[in-house]
Amino acid sequence: MTHVPEQRRRGKARALLPLLAALVYGLGLPAMAQTTAPAAGDLSQGAVEAPVTPGAARDSGAPAAPITPEGDRFTDRILAVVGDDVITQRELVERMNLIAQQMVERGTRPPDQDTLARQVMERLIVERVQLQEAERVGINIDEMTLNRAMENIARENRMTLPQLRQALMQDGVDFNAFREQIRHELTVNQLQRRQVDQRIRVSDPEIADLIASESGAIDRGVRYRIAQIMVPLPQGADASQIAEAREKAEALRQRVREGEDFATVAISESQGPQALEGGDLGWRSAGEIPGMFAREAVLMRTGEISEVLRSPGGFHIMKLLDREGGDQTRVQQTRVRHILISPDQVRSDEDARRQAQSLYNRIREGASFEDLARANSDDPGSAAQGGALGWVSPGELVPGFEEAMDALEPGVASEPVESQFGWHIIEVLERREVDTSREQIRARAREILQNRKREEELELWLRRLRDEAYVEYRVDGFGS
């Protein structure tokens, strides 16, 4: 075994805190409030006797340095009451020191102690409010989940768990306190996913609009072979001429949908420039496709016929003859349905599990999965469809759900499976192998839109939660 020199090990320990901060941020938690640093200068590394209430600093322009209160005289002083909990001077000092150290490790000059105290106090309040909300709705991180998270943190830092403990000790961080902080972060993450992510809705038109606007970026490297049938409009066409042209286009679309050869119909009926080629526009990249076709091309499957499309020159029926390039990937898709029972302020997590188990027993005894989903599922989107989630590809569902789903044979319902949303009963209906090039582009667009909306929704939700919380400051200077 190779032994790491002590100096190197201590250097690794000093680098650990920002790495851990990055890992926690990767869980989807709110980033630390950014502050504008003063002009560059020497960073004091020595401990100073510093106040923890704004306005009391001897030099408010000096960057925050590690704070060492005099003994324990004031460390348990209550600075704020948040709901049924309190924030003490000890907590504030410890968090200020931790965040200041993380800033120094990142090469960022910490703000003065007045600013840092206000920012850290607000962060502690928002964290505390979220933890109380998580408790109210029945979210609890069990020991197994917490242990896995700790092992992941150690692995990301190329350490074992004992080595992680030693590194934290060398950095002056209590391991048990750090472990509880990770539990809090996981709790908040799960709360945000349950309360925020379920509010985010991304529609198919939004996906299509983004793909069209980002054409050539989202579907980079993809080429499309397209054919069209065109029914033109005379210049200055009146309402009756427009209606007549649309009616003809709809009739032509119906003919090719019912099985007539697209190229034959295009040759005989289309008045587009490629009519004699069967309407074939040839191979084109996304950026070369006419604008009215760009959105449809990305969304369509090979061989699919579009709806009647309108342009200034007339009406068009489009067929996607072929697609090449990009990520050509065949994956196994699963058609699945589920029943979700979520804990809430009335129903504890254990009550939710018991109710899910009861529903599972009824399914085993012959009760209709679809009927039970409609009557009991807490997922409103799928409950109305008898629990149906449709066809899903790998990575579209939360890990715990997907792992249980992948282990099921078609036609078999699972026992209750836990996720951050609650307890699920899962049934696989069938599986298929598909080319997911189109789905990958759509998934990429959906992820972009979800991330945009999530930031906005999270900010609104946190502000609302904070505004509705009871907060009483016990010292002057923190409240607005």
C-alpha cells in the first residue's frame, strides 16, 4: 500500500471542504448567497475576537477571519427564534467560520463580518424553515440513505469513510456534526424535489418551440430527409380561398395516412418545386430545413406524416423519410403504471407505507390496478389515466423507482417501493427496443426547460416559505 506523506494528507484535508460543498451543491440544493468581496488584499488567517451581531465589528471593512468567542460565555446565546426552534451564537459562529474557510479555499475574499453575519443568519433561517417543513410533511432520511451519501462523498474524494473522518478531524470539523449536516442537506433536497419539482410542467409545444429556436444546437450533427406535398395559396387570398386550400390539403393528408404512396400523391397533386421528385427535399441539416418544417422534423419519427402546416405561400404536408447522424442509440423502453401514496401533514411516512401495502395486497387478491390508481394515487397526472406513465426510457424516472421497475416481469406488481415522492406500487405492462435519437433530443430540450423553470419556481417557493415563517430576532441588527 502506498503511504501518503503527512504534508500531502493535510493539504488534501484542507481541500476537502470546498469539494464537499461542491458535492452538496450537486444534490440540487440552493447555492450559498453570493456576496461582493472587497478589493483584494491580504487575508488574515489568525483567529480574532470578533462579534457575531452586525454593527458591532471594530473594523467593518475587514474581511471575516475565524472567530473565537471568549470561552463558552456567549456561544449558546439565542440569536433568533425560528418557528419552534432557535439559532444560537455557537451555530452562527461555526457556520461563519466554515463559509469563510470555503471562500478562502476557492480564492475568494470573504466579506466583512457584518455582511457575512447577515448572510449566514439568513441562510440558517431558510435552512431551518425548510427542515421544519420537511418534518411537517413527513420526510425523514433513514440511516441507510445517509450512510450511502457519506460513502459517496468519501469515494468522490478518493477516500474510505475512516479516511474521510480523519481528514475532517484534521480540518477541525466534528464528524458527527458534519454527518448530521449531510442529513439536513438530503432532507432539504428531498423536500425541494417533492414541493418544487412536482409543480413544474413542461408542455410538448414548449419543447417543440425550444427545439425550433435552438435548431442546430440541440440536434447538432443530425441530418433529415424530408418530403412535402404543397397546396399553394394565390396572392391576397380571401377567406374562402384559404378555407378551400386547407380542405384540399386535409384531404390529401388523409389519403397518404390511409396508405397511398406519398411520392405518387406528391407527383400528381403537389405544386411545390420538388413535386416531380415525389416531394423529396433531399438530405438537410437542421439549420437547412425550412422554418415551418424544422420543429416538426425533430419531433417526428421516421415514416411519420405531419399535420397540415401553414406558410405564407400555402399549406404543406410533410413526411420524414429518414434521419441520420447524432446519437443513434437503441434502448429498452418500458410501459409502466404506478400508484403513489405520499406522506403529508396528516399521514406519516409509516402510514403511507401501510396504505400502499394494503393496496398491494388488494391487487394480489385480484382488485383492478387501474381502479385503485384512479381512487387512491397521489400522482394527479397519472391517476386520471389509471396510473399509466406511458413509455419511459432509462434515466427518465427517479433511481429507486427505476431500479424496482427494471427488476419486474411484465404483468407483475411490485411491493411498495420508496422514493422521495412517497411509496409506489409499480406494474410493468410491456417492454420494447427503440431508436431513441428523437427521444434524446426531446429529453435534452425538456431538461433545459425544467432547469430554467426549477430555478424560478424554487426561488418563489423559498420566498413564500420564508415570508410565512415565524422569525423573532433576539439581538439588534439582523432584521430588515
